[in-house]
Amino acid sequence: MSGQDHGDDGVSRRKVLECMTWAGTGVLWTVTGGVPRSLGIIDSAEAATAAAPGMSFLQISDSHVGFDKPANPNALGTLEEAVNKINAMPAKPSFMIHTGDITHLSKAAEFDNAERIISQTKLDVHYVPGEHDFIDEEVKLYRERYGRGTKGHGWYSFDAGGVHFVGLVNVVDLKAGGLGNLGTEQLAWLEDDLRGKSKSTPIVLFAHIPLWTVYPEWGWGTEDGGRALEYVKGFGSVTVLNGHIHQVMQKVEGNVTFHTARSTAFPQPAPGAAPSPGPMKVEDARLRSMLGVASINFKQNEQRLAIIDTPLQG
Amino acid sequence: MKTLNRRDFGVDLGLALAAAILLPATKARADDMEIHIDNFVFQPAELKIKVGTTVTWTNRDDIPHTIVSAGKFRSKTLDTDDKFSFTFTNAGDYKYFCSLHPHMTGMIKVE
């Protein structure tokens, strides 16, 4: 895949550090007049200019702390890069959401390391789990840390800046041959949670696996995601934020905007562009462009989103 | 690769010892089967085996996987190069999948 030969010594440490410089990224979201816009954090000056009065929040995803394979031998280091970026932002976000795969193997040390780095943002972080966060023997480490006050396997909602946020879990009880799964209990809770909300309340749904079908051949979708989307149909502004696929994808369907965030750990191939969705090893020089940030702007009274793809290099 | 070689050697040695002591009663051991996980695919995806055969799965991806057959067997999470073995003592069709990536499915037919 890579054209790089990892011989006796592999990539030198210095080279790795160089190529990791820009690897960690997040997406800054700002809500103005109830409509979320996303800003790349690649250029903090640009973010500062664009940050109109209102509430802004960050999304980071797929930090895979513990991952040390050739696609990125130091996923913790790139998470730290992302955190440094966040800390350098002139407009401090109100809070952050993490859309799962905090760790690679759900080890206690991985959770501890992730917490140690992410807490340096001094932001409230609202987590949802990825499938990599639920693979310890007793499936308890994520819940011990992030499950307080949540329902079921860890779903919950909260309000901030006039926006209703709903964190969903779609990585549990997956069925053979199927996709991500919300399950009837969670769907019933969601329907109830949204009941009575004013239809003008902006809704943000966030979960690890895309709630929309991106590429079923690689499991990139949620079996019963359509039912969740039915419950938000009547709302004027709905934003669905996901991770899992380690690349930016977006689409708008009526009042619903779908967006997936990049990983802070390693890129994955575009759907069908490789034999599998596994970690993609790219040449050092290319890594920056793979991990660049796209700016996605939601503009009021416009159905289509304006997408500005901004690679970190080139 | 070193790990793999050492492990293979260990298996060979074990078989040789068993054969030396128990031949021909242990003939069935020679039918033990391997399934590899490469690129999120079980290879081979379908396997026909005889009762008593042990199947060993090896994860060769950079991403963890599991081997789950509902109500029959369930592996721990297999990191890169980890293995899981199961001995099939009853005839039947065993569908299985990766509980982390459920689009990955496989079948063991035991006769």
C-alpha cells in the first residue's frame, strides 16, 4: 500500500515526529442563531474570524489511544497534538464531544492516558462509546469513567446554548451480517426524550458509527438509524455527528445535516478504495493531507451545506 | 514473523510427540484447520470439517476482531496476531461473525 519499505529500522523516530506534527485535529462547531456551523481548527486565525457570537463546541473522535501500528505508531502523541491545537484556539469552545473509540483495546491504561491528555483542554467532554471502548472482559471500564448519569449502555441527552444534544450508543448487540445497532430500548427512550420539545429547537444527535448508511459493505451505517431519524423529522434543524470512518463525509437530506469527523489517530480509506476499512498507511508526506480538516458551514435558510476542504498540507 | 515461526514450530513439535506416542489413534489431529483474518475477511469463509477437528483463527489485521457463534463459542478480543481455537465435538452448521465488525461472517460445517 504505502510504497515505503519498513526494513530493519522502519521509520526513524524523527521522521515519525515530523509527520505527526499536523496529525491531530478536531472540528470546531459554533451555533449561531440555533444553527450549527463547523470550522476547521487547522487555521486558528480563520476560526477566530468565523466565530460569531453564540455557542461553539468541538468534536473529536477516534483517538484510538494504544494504537501503535505502522499507520501511526503513536496515536497518543497525535491526540496530544489535537489537544494542543484546541488549547491554542483564540475562541474557547463551550465544551467538547468525543464520538467514540477513545481507546484501541479498552485497557485501563489506555483510558487513563486518554483522560490525562484530553483533560488538558479543561473542557467538559461529552462522550459516546465506540466498539473499541467496550472490549474489556467485563465491559465496565468505559461505563465506570463515562457512564454516570446515562441510560442503558450509555445514552443521554443535555441542553446547551438552546440546542438539544443527544448522545446515542450504536456499538452494542451487533447482529451477524448487520450494521451498527441502536436497539428498541434506546429508540423508545429517544422518542420519549424528544417528545414535547419545540420543533424549533435545534437537535444534535451524536453517536460513534454513522447513523446513515455510508457503505454497508464495510459496516458503515446503523441498522435502525432510520428509526432515530424518523423521530427528528419534524424538527427544523437537525445535525448528526458521527466518527468511526476516520474521514470527513457529509450530506444534507431535507432538514438533516450528516457529518463524520476525522480521527486523531489514523486515516481509513474511502469506501471501496481498499480491500478493507483497516488503518491506512500512507507516505509520511501524504499523512498531513489525509488528516487535514474540512470546514463545513451550516448556513441558515440554506439547504445545502458549504463544504470547504482544507488539507493540512498542499 | 519470528513469533509465528516459533509458534508453528511448537505446534509441529506437539504433533510429532503425540504421533510418536499415540499413533494411529491421534490421526484426526492432523486435520486441525487454520482460518486467517486478513483485511476484515475470514479466510476461508466456509470450512467443512470432521467432528473432533480443532479450528484455530489468527487475526492478521491491525485492528482487533472477535469470533462469535451465538450460543456456541465466543473468543476474547483478538489483537494483531492473537489466536483463538475451538474444537468442534458435534456435527452441524456453525455460523459465526466478528461482534465488532458484524459484516464479517463465516461458516463451519461439521460432519
